[in-house]
Amino acid sequence: MTATPIARGSLYALGAACLFGLTAPLLKRYGAADGAFATAAVLYAGAALAAAPRYLGGKRAFGRERALGVRELGRVALVAVFGAAFAPTALAWGLAHSGAAAGALLLNLEALFTVLLARVVHREPTGPRVALAVVLMLAGGALLALRTGPVDASEALGLGAVALATLFWALDNTLSRPLADFDPHVVVLVKAVLGAALSACFTLALGERWPASDALLGLFICGFLGYGVSLALYLRAQRILGAARTGSLFAVAPFVGAAFAYALGDRSGVGLMGAAAVLFALAVYLHVTERHAHRHVHEPVEHEHAHGHDDGHHDHPHEPRFLGSHSHPHRHARLEHEHPHGSDLHHRHRHGGS
């Protein structure tokens, strides 16, 4: 199972979801008393620190990963605006004005929006298996919301802000799909720096209060793990799975957050959380055990991306021989074969009427 591309990409996505899910209860605790833009700025400053050492200290002999070019800067800027400035700001404000139900609903709505946008924008094939997994994730998220009790009218604006944050992140996920084929640490670094700078400018312009020292450290760690390391893993998953499957798997994050909240002392709705865990486990099983294989054709193409020479697609020679993953311009001849694959750069072909 773990040898299939979809299973490998699923593990990256689950790792990203777990890191992000762990930060959700902490974000409510450390960011609720401070300005929303200030919270977003600190989160993405932490994310930038997570990516900087790998980028600044990396030796690019033969280019282990494809570097960003000038043509990609506009897309990265949009990703930074939606995903690193507007989304975390809306989330921080929403969590400060609503209860735990908002956190439970968060990434389940993001998964739904991401799957729909990936289908419309990128024409990604999903099929009944992935559709069922999305339904199970949404049902699990609904149970997590129910365990928190009813939502009164005063929380409506907060919940609306959280829903808006999930839409912003879904747009981020959709825009990020082409960027997944570049060096993920560079993408994270540029996105985080731009997002932190933009949020800091709004913080100063609006006169928001910066977090106190203890909250500052907590938010910085949340950003490092849940927005920096997590995003790098997410991009690697997107490279293999595409936007829809990665977004669906990322919806396990609310369950991780709920389980962490339970560990911190929240004992509400234990039975519902157990039922949600079963639904999430079934959805993850559907993803990880998916085997997508059929006969397909690769047309001749010349491009650049990180690759090895053990995947059946890269048989060009190197003199001297080069082992491991590396990046350089290379050409593919026409190839027709059949093997398990995801929605990576070489397998974004159409399926049936899609």
C-alpha cells in the first residue's frame, strides 16, 4: 500500500493536517485577545523561519528542486494575500468572536470548497471513492460541531468569518497547485514573508495591539509548525495528489484539533467525538488505499521539475551518473503505459468526459 503514489502523498497530507490541527486550540488561546492582523503577522513570521534554513543553507548542485521564476511571482503574491494574510486574519477574528464550534467546522468547509474549486478550475478527476471520503469528512466535522452545543446568535458573525477563512484557504489551495512543482521551501518562504509583511502593515495602519511576550512565543511556534512545516508537507502532497485529494485529506485537521482540546481538558461530547473519529478513519482509509491505474499516454514534452530515475518516466542519461532527486530541464519522448499514479505533473490527463 505505501508503495503507491497516492498512499505516499496521503501520508504527506495527513502530516500537514496533524500539524495544523494541533495549532487550532492554541491559536484560540493565544490570539483571542489581540488584533487579527497582528496574529496573522506573527503566525507567518514563524512560518518564514521554518522555511528559511532549508532555503538559505541548501546547496543547489544540479538543482535538487525547481526554483521559482519571475513568471510565478504574481501567483505567489495572490497566494500570500488570500492564504497568508486574509485567511488567518479572518480565522483569528472568527475564533475570538465564536465558540469551539467554529474551530470544528473550519477545515471541513475548506475541504468542500477545495474539492469543488479543483474540479472547476483544474478539472481534477475524483470519482465516487473520493466523493464518499469528502462526505464522511463533512459528517465527522458536523459531529465535532454538535459536541460543542448549540450556537447562539451572537456567534453568527464569528462563524461567518471562519467560513470566509476556509474559502480564502480553498482559493489558496487552488492557486497553489501549479506551485507544488517548485521548491516547497522557497514557496513557503516567499508566501510567508509577503503575508507577514502585508499583515504587519495592516496592523500598524489600524493601530492593532501586538501580542504580549508569552502569547507572541505561542503564536510564533504555531506558525512555525502549523503554517510553515505543515505547508511544505501540503505542497509535497499536492505535487502527487492534486488539489482535490489533498484538500479532502487535510480535513482530518479538525479532528486532530478536537482530540488535542480533549487532551487539554475539554471533555464535552466524548461520544460524538468517538463517532467522528470512526468517520474520519474510514475517509482516510478510502484515500490511502485508493489505487488509480489505467493505460495512458504521455505526449512529448520538455520541462523542469524535481525527479529521480526510478519512477519509469525519467530515463535520460547523466554523465557522470547522478543519483537521487534533482532538477534540471529535460525532455520526454512519447510514452504509453499503465501503472498506479496520482495527479502529479506527468498525470494530469483527462478522464472520460472530464
